[in-house]
Amino acid sequence: MSDIREQWRSLVRKHALHFDGPAGDRIWAPELECCRRERLREIQGEKLAMAYRYLWECSSFYHKKFEEAGLGPDSIGGLDDLPKIPLTHREEWLADQERNPPWGTFSPLRHQDWLERGWMFFSTSGTTAKFPRVFRHTTFERDMVTYFGARALHAMGIRRGDIAINCFAYGTAVAFWGMHYSLNHMGIPVISGGGANTERRIMFIENYKPTVLLCTPSYALYMGRKMEEMDKSPRGSSIRLLCCSGEPGACVPATKRRVEDVWGAEMHDHFGCTEVAIPPLGYTCSHLAKRKEKAVDSHMTEDIYIPEVLDPETYEPVPEGKPGILIVSNLYSEAQPIPRYVMGDWITVTTEPCECGRTHARAIGGLRGRNDRLIKIRGLMFFPAAIEDAIRGLPEVGDEFRVELDRVGDMDQVKAIIEPGERDPDLTNQQRQAKVATALKGLLGIRVDVEVAPPGSLERSQFKSDRLIDRRPKLHEG
């Protein structure tokens, strides 16, 4: 068999500079993170050409897909050839997996590799009729995950001497294992809070003094309020930094302000997706996280991913600084070096260097929401994150809320169910409803009915929280 697999792994290793530890206190690998954009394109192009050849030889799914697009084994020589490669949609993988259970044929990973060098498999939350969507990874990827993830956590300001408590559930989700291994690579101990309840996690914080909290933004608020109910102070705790994933809250100004106010700590964003990203595709640096009044940008790890921003209808590139949907090519994985995967999240990108010195592109305001989650209400388009920012920016509203969409006749009906905030505790429910409804009308431009629920009555979650319930007929879409 061709040695293309080892050539691919060797190329990835070649560009993993300062693998064992950071070159400096501020930036882990300045030759990569702060390089000229021209040099970055060279690295991306070299990796893209090798990843393509690796898939051509080792993935029957992609060999066929490339041939059907009129491509040959040497069609991709660099970054300029990227548009030749056909896009990959998750539905193609679902169909391939159902035809070829249980793994499908899209991954170039052989079963022999899995048996001899397997690390673990991860899965998405969605399922097909018979199987969850699962992805096998090797010890090679484990090593790369620890290194690339450590670089991102280093950019946030996490250092030796920190102790982390990981409050994500330790299931088959990608990001939480990646964080754990990356922290270990940095020499940082981890308290695994995944199987503990909230009270026990609070006890861990009190007794063992972790300085870094890993959780969803929703759970950060819930846990902080729970501590306050127990007459304990999250602001007075040992936590100095929160690394949040699973929801866009770390880049939503109102949510970020609330979390940071509760904990008296700096909040960071960490995002990716199971299909292409174990190390973060996007992360915040210590400079960007200090923003308070505007949405926080996320650095994109461009030496191991190629992000494209395309029009969702034509799939043509949009100008820099304009919104489009995110397409990602993976440039480090042995099992999933997938080119041009349609993540489908709305994003706006800038290549202006950050004040921290990093030159990789930034997602302005982070990910705005998936294209299939963009909702139309009375002719206006909204992302759930924009509604979250509007509601959580109101002091009359508590931490939890729900938004329900219904359709009566030809009219969309919008109702926000809120809990009372701490400001103006003497307001009657009727007065609070009126103030919040007036404010939301001004912020969103639509009439919103408001219902005030008893404090603590809305469900809390340590996982991803979906606060928008759309009961309208599907015919309404489009």
C-alpha cells in the first residue's frame, strides 16, 4: 500500500511547532499564530494538497466524489485549487453510513488502524434511523488534539499553576475530552466534575480551589446562582477564568456581562463541531475577552483549518466583512481530513490582525447561529443569539427565559416567558411585563407578549439550552 498515510501524518507533525511547550508566555507558537498571511496560505496549501491525495487513495467515498466532480489524483496542488473540491454536506455522510454500517466509508481510517492505534470515538447528538453519527480517532489525533487545544487555552491566559474543573458531561461529545487532554498537555490538573451534581461541584470548588471553570454559559449562570442560594459567593471563589462551549453565550454581550458579574471572572469562547474539529476551530484570546459592551470576536485556528464564508444560496464566496455560512476544511486529522464541509453557521470574518499579535482570521462576534436556526418572525430575520442578547440585556429579567412562537391566523405570535430580575424587586408582574414588552419592542422591532414566571421555575441545564420553541406550521417557512 502507498505510504500516503504516513506522509500525511509527517506533514502535520512538521507544522506542529513547539509541541512540548510554549515558545513564550504570551503566544505558544508565534511562527504559526503570528505569521504573515502569505506564509499561512503556503502552509494551508501544502496541507490541502496532501490531505486531498490521502483521501483520494484511502477513502472510497471521497475517491468517487472527486471523480464525479471531474478531478484526478493530482488535481489539487495548493490553496488556489480549493474551489475545485465539491462541498460535503452531513446528509451525504448519513446516507453513506446507512449504506455501509456502522462506520460508513468517508473516513480514510482503516479498521486495522482503529484496532492498533485507536484512541476513542465521538458522536453527534443527532441520530440516523439505526445508528448515531460516530467518528473514530487514533492516538495520532489525540497527540495533535492536545497540542492544538493547548495553544488555544494558552491564548486565553491559562497557565501552569492553574487547576481546572470540567463540568461538562464526559460522554461521547468531542470538545470536553479535547479540553481535558489539552489541559493535561499543559501540565494543568483537572477535576472531573462531569458525573457530579451541582452541590458536589460547588464543594469541589470550595475545598480544592480550581481557578478555571469549564462549562456551558447557561450552566455558569445556574451554578453561580445556586452558590448564592447556598450563601456562598461565586465572586469570592477561586475561579478566575471560565472557558465556555456548546452555546454562543461567551460572545453574546449581555450573557457575557451576566456571567462575568456573577463570577467576577473572565469568560472565554471555545467552539468547533464534531465533524471537523476536536481542537477548537475558534477561541478567544485574553485581549478580546476583555471587551464588555460589544460582541467578542473569536480567533480561527487557520493553520489546521481553512474557513470559507459562502453565500448560502449560491455557495459563492462573500466579501470579507460580509456575513455568510461557514465551510471548513480540516488540515490535521488522520481520520477526518475533510475538505469543504458545510458547517452551516452564519459568520462574518476579518483578517485584520488582532492587537494580541495573532494574524489568523477572526470571527466577528463569534458564530451567530446555524443557517437552519435562522428564524423569520413577521417578515424579519433573527438569530436566537440576537434575541438572547436583547432579553438578557434587560435588568428586569432574570437569568432564565423561554421564547415561544405560535401562529394565529396569518399572524406570528411571540411570547417571552421570563423570571423576575433583581432590579426593582417591588415591581408588580403587570408592571414588569409592560416594561419588558416595551423594551423588546424597541430592541427587536416586533411586539412581544411577556409572561412572568415564578423565580427558579424555568428549567436549567448544564448542557446546551434551547430557549426558543417554534410551534408554527412548517409551511410558514420560506
